[in-house]
Amino acid sequence: MLGTGQPPDRPADVVIIGAGASGSVAAAALTGAGFRVVCLEQGEWSDTADYMSAEPEAELAWHEKWNPNQNIRRNPADYPVTGDADIHPTMYNGVGGGLVQWAAMWQNLLPSDFRVRTLDGVADDWPIGWNDLAPFYDRAARDMSVSGLSGDPAFPELAYPNPPMPIGRSGMAAARGMDRLGWHWWPGVNAIASRPHNNLNACQRRGTCIIGCPENAKANGALTHWPGALEGGARLITGARVREIALDRQGRARGAVYIDRNGAEHLQEAGVVILAANGAGSARLLLMSTSPQFPDGLANSSGLVGRRLMQHPYRTVMVVMEEELDSWEGPWGQRIYSLEFAETRPEHDFVRGAKLHVCPHGGPMFAVYDHHNAHRDAGFDGLWGAEFHRAADTVFGHAFTWGVQAEDLPEESNRIILDPEVTDSDGLPAVRAEYRVSENSRRMLDFNAARAVEAAEAAGAVETSVSSIWPTGISHILGTTRMGDDSSSSVVDRWCRAHDVPNLYIVDGGVFVTAGSANPTATIMANTLRVVERMIEQRRHQESAV
Ligand SMILES: Cc1cc2nc3c(=O)[nH]c(=O)nc-3n(C[C@H](O)[C@H](O)[C@H](O)COP(=O)(O)OP(=O)(O)OC[C@H]3O[C@@H](n4cnc5c(N)ncnc54)[C@H](O)[C@@H]3O)c2cc1C
């Protein structure tokens, strides 16, 4: 239903909703294969000059315009996330999606992550395995100019197009502790170019990656995929907020109804609709797309749209050493990572595991900020004046952070629904998150944070301080439209096609069956390639049969 009498836009072969990580991949691959692609993105292009990352006040930007929490940032493209949740989903909305602000840690899932029901008796197995993704992990790493060292015993077959970034003094110090304990670690793999590669320049190691890379060295679909897609004829419409997936009389997707930045409605028709709006945005859009045929939301006959939300509960351990660590130095990015405790062990009181990674500690603001967080109860004199200077002296340049990233098992009560009252700037319902961190995740975090402290002490730390669970999470939004072979217990099939709507696909992180402990984007991008390559193959077959 179009409210304003606008004529429909010219039909496309494929309309993609969302120009983030998965949308960028789908657009580039499909355009390259000759599909007529239109992508609708509610946000805008970011201007590299706007990032502030090279400015002296860069660390302040984190708290304002470039805050990773959309509820604080409040760009026109953002929609609010409300609700009573232990962790609130956060995201960036614009061309490149979360990749504008991501830390670019590039981490593949482990083979066991696809088989947790078989191996550990929990959750479900994926309908696909690691080998189904292997060639696409490889291709995605090349497209994203990933820098890393091959030979990690956890992934012996992986190779990367660029040499690894230096792990620096902080990586060396953290690794020393792991070596003393005999635990696995490996130099960090990051989608940051260590040398000029494809469209990316070489990293200048500012360490301000999360507020946008001023050098264009951090991979982001806006740089890595969109230039080629646009040159190949894709049409990317920004400021276009999709409010509904329209259906035809047969119950097939007809296209997407969107609101442009002037408030006018349009229908973009297409033969195929691909949802790439992330684990929150795609579930939201399906729940908004109600009709007599789908009163509970589109593609929701299983009742699982929005459910099984997984977010990688996260804690950090700040480690202060006496030695000089140049701890402001980038990338940020992971220096090293460890998968020592990423899988189930019989002696643990929890199943599955966590990934540990070392990040830099940032500039003077971050140094003092962390100190203040750790000593909140110290009173005015304990936080300011001489004590403030002491904290800056001991922490700045001498610290690094162990990130503790827990695998989050899916639970149906953890979910995204539509907020009945709060809306975005177009009057569309906000997302409401209902989410509790499970006992399994809490134990996993306690255990792994204690291991990070142990490793820090083995390295010679003079101070460690463990954070509580980050309430705004780390922007990993997974599981809300899970894939599976059984239409009663999944939203999309193994090819990410909606069980209920044959020409509707979902390719973002919502399709994850379980979360593993790896940062998800490598898998999101590899899986998108797997899905769209099959669409391309199917069309080739159809054409050759004519
Ligand atoms: C600060 C930060 C750090 C991160 N660090 C890492 C990391 O180190 N490693 C890692 O693997 N991952 C990291 N992530 C997560 C990573 O960014 C996401 O996993 C990834 O971007 C998800 O890809 P996606 O395609 O599912 O969705 P997104 O990239 O979020 O893209 C979705 C797009 O859809 C658009 N959209 C949504 N709804 C609509 C609508 N109704 N109409 C039109 N457009 C719409 C949005 O505006 C957005 O641009 C980080 C994220 C953040 C924010």
C-alpha cells in the first residue's frame, strides 16, 4: 500500500535492503554477474573527513557523534532500541553499516561451532558445516584486504592476502603470559590493510579505528564493495527507509515499500528481495510486514522471527604493566587472540567457550576513563586531582585490554519485538529487546576473565581490573531469523531463503543458528557469498536451458 500515490520505481532483478556488511557483498557479487540490483539504505554515505579520528579530540568523538550506541548518537537514520535487556543491541546505520565503526577483527568460526548439538548436546547444529563456507571465507578475506599470519593451529588451512599487522609491545607482553602458561595465542587477524591493497591504503596505526578510519585502511563495504558495484550498474538509494515488504496475490515478495528522506513513499519492485538489515533490522522489518496471510509478520510461520537473539556477552580485563607498551598504538583491531578456552571441556561448569583477544588501550582519555570506572567508589579525591594524574601516569602508555567474548547459546525468550509506543523519525516502531545473559554465559565469562587475569599476572602485570558485562554489548546481533531444514523450527532454509516466501532471502547475522565465540562478520560475509553464488549459478542454468 503506497500512501502518497507515487509511481513504482523501475523493477529490478533484486532489491537488497541494507547496504551494510552483507548487503555490500550481495550487491557487488550480483551486479558483477549481470543482475539489475537496487539497494535501499536508510542511512547515508559517511565522509572520511568527518571521522575526527586524526584530530586531537578524537577520543571525545567516541562519546558523541561517533558513539556506537544509536540511542546516544541519534543520527536521522538511527532507530531507537528500547526494552529491559541485560545487553542492548547497538549498530551503525549508513552505507557500510556496522563496518563504518567496527574494530575489524576478522575471525572465522571453528568447525565445532556448526555442530554443538552433536558434540555438546546443546542448541542445534547448523544445516551447513565449516567446509561449505571454507572457499567463501577465503574469498571474503581477499575482498576485505585482510592482514594476518597463516599457520594458526586452530585454522591450518587459512591464508591471508596481506602480512599481519605488528603485534607491538602490548601484544608481545600479553603473549609472554600465554607462553608461560602454555596457552594458545596467535597474532591478530584484522580486515585492515597492512600495505596498500585493492581500494585500501596502508594502516597508519592511529588506533582510532572504531570512530572511523581516516586513512581508508580499514575495510568497510563502502570502500571495498560499493565502488565496483556502482561502476557495474547497481543503484544504491540512500535515505530510503523500508517500512514493509510488499507481497503479490500469490504470496511472493513483490518488492519493498520505502520512505525517502522527504517522507514520500515508493515501491521498489523486484523479482527477488534480499534482507540485509542486520539481526535487529531484518526481524523488525518482517514483524512490520503483516498482512492477512501473515498476521504475525512475514516469514514467521515458525514464530521464530525476532527470537533466539544472541549477542556475545563481553567483559574486559584492563592490564597495567610497568614497562612501556605504546598502548595507544593501533590498529584497534586485535593484537593477538586466543582460542585456548573456545570449546567445551569436561572440567568446566559451562558448555562451549569464549574467545580472548588483546586490544590497545587508547589515548589519555581512555586511560583515565577506565581507571575511573574501576574506582567509581573512591570519592572525589580518589578520582580527581593528584590521583587523576597518578592514574594517567601509570595507565597511559602502559596498559592493554583483554577482551573476553563469550559464546551465547540461543534461547527463545531472548528476543526482539516491536515497541508498542516508541517510534523512529518516520513513525515506524522502534525495536524492543528482551534479553537476559544466561547462567552458562555468566560462568563462561567468570572463568575466562579469571584466565585473562592469570595470563596478565604471568606476564608481570602490576594491576588488573575486570569490567562487568558491557550493557550495550559489542554490536553482534545474531540468530533472530535462524536457518534450518525444518520450517517449523527455522525462518530460512540452508540457502537462506525464507521457508514461507520463495523469493525472499535473508543474509545478515540473523541467520546464525548458534553464535560461536568468533566476531561474526567474516562468517556473515562468507555466507552471503555462498548464498548469492548459488543464485547466480541457478540463473546461469535457467539461461542455458532456454
Ligand atoms: C563499534 C563496532 C565494532 C564492531 N567490531 C567488530 C569486529 O571487530 N569484528 C566483527 O566481526 N564485527 C564487528 N562489529 C559487528 C559488525 O559491524 C556486524 O557484524 C556487521 O556489520 C553486521 O553486518 P550486517 O550485514 O548483518 O548488518 P549491518 O552491517 O549492520 O548493515 C545493516 C544495514 O541495514 C540498514 N537498514 C536497517 N534497516 C533498514 C530499513 N528498514 N531500511 C533501509 N535500510 C535499513 C542499516 O542502516 C545498515 O546500514 C562491530 C560493530 C560495531 C558497531
